[in-house]
Amino acid sequence: MIGPSGVVRRQALRRAAAVALVDDGRSWTYAELDRAADAHAAALRRAGAAPGDVVAILARNHATFVLELIALDRIGAVSLPLNWRLHAEELRYVCGHAGVALVLADLEFHEKAEGCGRGVVHEEGTTPEGWLSLPALLREAGGDPAIPDAETSEDGVQRVLYTSGTTSRPKGVTHTHGNIDANQVGQILELGLTDADRTMVSAPLFHVSGLEAPGLATLRAGGTMVIARSYRGEDIVRLAARERVTGLVLAAQIVHDILKMPDLADHDLSALRFIVFAGVPEGVRRAVHAALPHVRLIDTFGMTELCNGACYMDAAHTWTKLGSQGTPLPYVELRVAGPDGAALPPGEIGELLVRGRKVSPGYWRDPEATAAAWRDGWFRTGDLASLDAEGYLWFVDRRANMIKSGGENVAAAEIERVLAAHPEVAEVAVIGVPDEKWDEVPKAFVLPREGSAVDEAALRAHCEAHLARFKVPKHFALVSALPRNDSGKVLKRLLTEEG
């Protein structure tokens, strides 16, 4: 099984002088990337990383992040990219649940990472008390022998990504070497990636879309990964033009930012051949096509549990199937099922089930959640969809209580758990409401305790003390009652209609 470490080893032999990675004006050839990965593997071994250890990375997008992913695979450790937008309390929960042995962090995040495991900071300079310095470790390991690639298996866990689910706590999605191998081969086939491609990592590397859409598959194809450090549309366009980028993966809000650029036509994007996105209205897709008529626009449906996309829209049906998310990638099977799990006829709406080599085998250290979501070999997405007679997927509605805000999955139950802990809150229900910039944002309907004088400012402050900023409700509504059905369940549908 060839993971990212083995991929770089092989490419260093086959195309040593070809550019593998570009970040902040600096580039690494495949030979240089391989040597740097060896150095980082030796440094991380000195820091205590061992085969089988879970090692977290809390960092913004940069070359060191990529090098650490390769080095951890070389050692045989399990990587755990962390969302730096999370609250310190959330990070401690994730690291504690995952059993993290070591945390590799940007200096700006070291305070957040306190209590998450032994720490290593990335930057040169003042090292926080109790932490190790990566530059110092690299110097100390300068004479160490190269570490051979760890032996791996199809079922061995390479990575864990924690994602907001429909429960009040995030769950760790395991990605095996087989999952990642299948995804990367699928990306190469679906996107036609070659050694001439220069794809931009324009999503955070703690997201599956940053890692695997196509992300590290670019290295498997022998192409060049270009790291984006900014998520502003203007910055991405400028970087794409300067680096002659051939492929982009864009969140909806970045697409909106790009379309608002008055000088978009002044930037040379002639090298760009595909853009992958999801959750973009049909009118926006047509606007992107008008601005960039030579670019293939690829709608997709994906989840962390699916190691990125399950479907991509093919070029031949971009417009005749507008609104569909396309057909399955290689190694993916889809089924739209009724309550009994049996496949429904074309055009009928039911729950989307997915299986295949690309699908995660389950949640890290959570057999109960795994048993609930995986049945008879199929992963139950909880999403409503239909398949037409030609096998194209038509997404209907996302899983219950999930809010998609600025490319982030936000579980309403998680926000509800935090607000319900406020001493002056009797009940709470959270929904997603439309937002021009972020697609959706959380809105909390709060029933205060009798005699309470709690106000929006106090509720917001309480959320900010326990949640990442993007999870804090943008809107609060203090209510005297919550709508319920006969069994007492809150009718979020009515709250959504009220807005």
C-alpha cells in the first residue's frame, strides 16, 4: 500500500527535478520534498512520535503541514489535522477522545492546544514553556539516518478527521490507507490529473476537501500542489494567475467573492481547466461559466465519511443535468433507500446510502455511532436524495439538524448543548437560516427560565466562551414557547418557516 510517503519516494526517483510543492513564493522539487520529509520524520521521532501514535496538527495552510503529513505516514503514526477555529474546550475534547500523543502547532495556537498532549511549535524563536521547537528538533536530527517507510495495510488507519455530526459531540472519522488510495486514484481518473497539473489547495488542510479534493492526489499524479494561505477570493485569483493553476476547489462564499471582483477579467486564468464546488445555486454556476467559459465546472456531493466526494458531474452533462451532483466516482456505489433499506425506483426520494472502497469503516473509538451509521456494508448518510434513470444523483435535503456555514459543518445539537447549560435557559432549538455571505448561519430560539432577564448579549457571550466563533449563532430569538408535535418533539420545520 503506497501512502503519501511512498508516493513522494517514488516521484523523487521518477521526476526528481519536477516541482512538487509551492508555498508562499518557495518551491520544492520532488527530490527536495523527499529529503525534507525524511528530516521531519527524524525530528518527530526525536519528539516522541512512534508508529501507531495519534499525532495532531493544529496549523494554518503551509508547507510544514504537508511535510508533517508525509513524515507521519513515513513513521507509521496516525495524523489528526485539527480545525484551528475550534474553541480550546472543543480541542481538548477531541484530543482527549482521540488519545493524542503529540500536538504539532503554529505558535499562535499553542495556548489553545494546552492540555492536548506533548507540544511542538513550528516556528523559530521563543518556545513556550513545556513545548519543543520543530526547528531545533530538525537541527538535532540533522545527522540521523533516514527512516524507512512504515509497513502499512489496506485496513490500517492513516488519518482521523473529527467532524460535526448530528450529535452534540464531534465524531472522529477514520480514513484507512485503502480509503485514501481509492480516493486518490478516483480523483486522478475523474479529473484527468497528470504531471502537468498544478492544483491549488484552497481549503483548509484540516478539511477533507483540502486534503483529498484532489489535494494529495496531485502528488500521486506527479503534478504540483500550490498552497493557498488566504481564503479571500481576490487572493486566490491572484495566486492562481501567478502560479498558472489548473484546478481549484472552492467553497460557496469564495465563489461569491470572486464573482464580485470588478477586475476578474484582468487576471490571466487561461491555465485553469476545472473548478470543483458544492452548494452553489444554478444562477451562480451560470455566472461562473460566463466569467470563465473555458473552465469545466464540477458539482459534487461529498462527506468526510466518504473520504471526500462520492459523485462528480461529468463535462458532457454539465448543463443538461444542471442541478445534479453527477455520477459516482470509481470505487463508489450509491443507493437511495426507503425505511426498510431496500432500493427505491429512479426518481423516488429516500435516504442516500453509500458503500465502496472509498468509504470510511467507521468512527474512531465510537462503536455505538459506527453501528448506527453503517448497516449491511452501507453507510447511511442521513441525507435525502434521488437517483434518476441514468444514475445521476439529485440531492434533496441535508441531514437533520446540520447547518452548512461557510463550508463548515455545524451541528445544531452541539450549539443546543452549550446553550442549554446556561443557568437561565429553559429550552433551546437551533436551526440554520439563509445568509448571503455564508450560505447558512445558526439561529437560536431560546426559551428563558421563568423570571429570567437573560438577553442576547449574555447568550452570545456564553456561546463564545464554549464554541468556535463560526458556531456561535448569528441570530437569537427569545421566545415564550417552542412549537411541538403531539409527542412533544420540537417542530424545527415551523421554526424554519418562521425564519
